[in-house]
Amino acid sequence: MQGRPVKDARVIAIDPGYRTGCKVAVLDERGKLLDYTTIYPTQPKNDVAGAKRVLSAYAEKYKINVIVIGNGTASRETEEVVADFIESTGLPIQYTIVNEAGASVYSASKLASEEYPNLDVTTRGAMSLGRRLQDPLAELVKIPVKSIGVGQYQHDLNQGALEHALTGVVENVVNRVGVDLNTASASLLSYVAGIGSAVAKNIVAFREENGAFSARTQLKKVPKLGEKAFKQCAGFLRITGGKNPLDSTGVHPESYAAATELLQRTGVQPAELKHGGIADMATRAGNLPELAKELNIGLPTLRDMIAELQKPGRDPRDDAPPVIFNSSVKSFEDLYVGMELTGTVRNVVDFGAFVDIGVKQDGLVHVSKMARRFIKHPSEVVSVGDNITVWVSNIDKDRGKIGLTMLKNE
């Protein structure tokens, strides 16, 4: 799964298929559904020309800049059509492949039915694929974690303990990243500390009835969100363009007084936070232990505050590898031994890792080809979703197998 959101992506999302066709959903840059249909570029109809006409019409009408293709059945055949469409038209569009794991579970769920009661299951699935590119975290929290594909041995574990552990991981990730209070779904909000499912729905209902939140303090007006819950959740919820610039940061409202005084002492106007933060805040602050005493806050709190003011609302996912767009490699015929490729790790097993390099069959990096040292398990080197550089070590066209190595010049 991609970890880094792709901003400003106006998307055509395609859920590939054969007999029933490829489901298409068109989304604006905020994930709003603009249009949807079904195309039949694969067997048995092979209506490639018709599919290209639809893609062209959508691309022009909605100013599309990205096409997303699910990695399931008929993915590679669909990719060939999309790649040829982009090449032949010369449109400024990129495409990428996304992992479909759990998409069908979400599209048939009660939650999906509540969110989009007038759409069929397949259209919801295509929408989910497009939104996974735009904001993977916000979309994947809608799916039971065990359905995303967390390992081939997950069913051997105590299911209650596994569910508890996985939920804890999701909660930790959501709180670390932070949540936009004015765009987050109830599903995403429910993972924020202090907010359960009922309160999350109340927040969304309050937002729909009263308009966008302009201050964190408005949360106290949400039914069933008391003072204790506010103290737990407020620091993880962001408001962009609100009345108080600190509301867009990870600084908790309880620390606003100290943060305001810190800004005053360093000669910074709060409005400057809206323009990317104060890069030299640590230098301006001077002696931190002494300043912490003067502000009557702990030294760790002061350091966290300075880090946040330097990059307000920073998304830690920005450090993740970027999404890989369009590869010129689409078939075995395009491969040759020694070829350098960038691929995405799709599965990690005891003997190696399977990597999506753009052809129908994933390539295998054997554990012995991962590092110039002994490793007990491939997970020491790679994880599912990693984007890695590999070289083709051998090609078996008869058996449909591709050998890869992570060791250059081997």
C-alpha cells in the first residue's frame, strides 16, 4: 500500500475485470465522485477503442492528471490499454497500480452502504482504489485491518489478541499523522484518542449542520464530547485556515498560552505559521532548559512545541517513498538480465519478497539476494509497500518466473 498521499490528484480509478468489464470512477482532488461508468477493454469484448474514447472524454472534461489501476484480475491487460492511451494522446497524465486488498470488503460493507447508498458495490470499490492514492490512511481505516493482508499466518494467531493489537497500531498511526477536522470521515475520526464511533458520527453531523469548524474549542459543543474527551483528542485534530493558527499544529490547546508567549519572545507573529512555519525557531529560542522554566512547561514539551512550530501540521508520511508512476516495462519481452527497475514489494515470505515491477507476474527477490550480509528473515530488509530498486537476475519465460536481486552488479 502506498503510505504517502498524492496531493492535487484528479483521478480516473479503474477496477479491472474481464466478463463484467472494468469499473471506472472519476474523483476530484478531494475524493468527491464526479462520474462513473463501465468499460470493456479486456476479454471477451476487447472494446479497446470504446474504452479509450471514455478515458479521453473524462480526461478532458474533468482535467484528469492521474489514472489508478487496481492490481487484481485483468490488471496488466488494463494497464497496457491505459499506457497506450496516454502515449497515443500525449495527455499530461500519469498512471500507477494500487493494491486492491480489502477493497471488496469495504465496498460490500454496511459503512459503504451508509456512505453511498445509491451506488452499486463495484463503483464503491473503484472509488476506494482512487482514494487510496489520494489519502491511503483515510481510506484504509474503513476496512477491517485483518482484511488488508497483514501476513500469511494471521489465522494461526489468537484472533481477539490480533484484532486488539492491529487496532492499537492503527490508532497510533492516525494520532501520529493527525486528522483534518473539516474533511475527515467518521471512520477516520473514530481512531483518534478520546473519540469513539458515536462521537465521531456526532462530529460529522455537527460539521454538516453548522459548517466547517473554525476553532478547536467548537468541539466542546459536539454532543457527548465532554471536557475529558476534548483534552484527549484536541491535539490530534487539525484545522486549516482557522481563527487561531495554532489550531493547524500539533500543539495542544492547553499549551496555547505557553506557545503564544514563545512566539512573542522569539519575535514571531502567529500568522507566520500559515506560511510554512519558523525554520529557525530552535535558534531563536536560545537556552531551552532555562526557557522551559520561564514558560513553566517541561523541557520535552518545549522541544515538541518548537519542532511543531518549525513545521506546523507536518505530515510524517512525507518521509515515505513517493508513489511510482508509469513504467515502460509492461511484458516479459521488455525485460533483460541486468535491467535496473524500481518496484513495489507486494508480499514478504520466509524465502524472499515478491516485487511488482510492472509486468503481469511479480518478480522474486530471494533472501540471499537482499543484502551483502546474513539475514534471518526478509522482513529485516523490506516490508510490504516499500519501493525498492532491483536488477533482473534471470528470466524464465516458459514458467513465467522472474528472478530479481537487490545487489547491484551481481
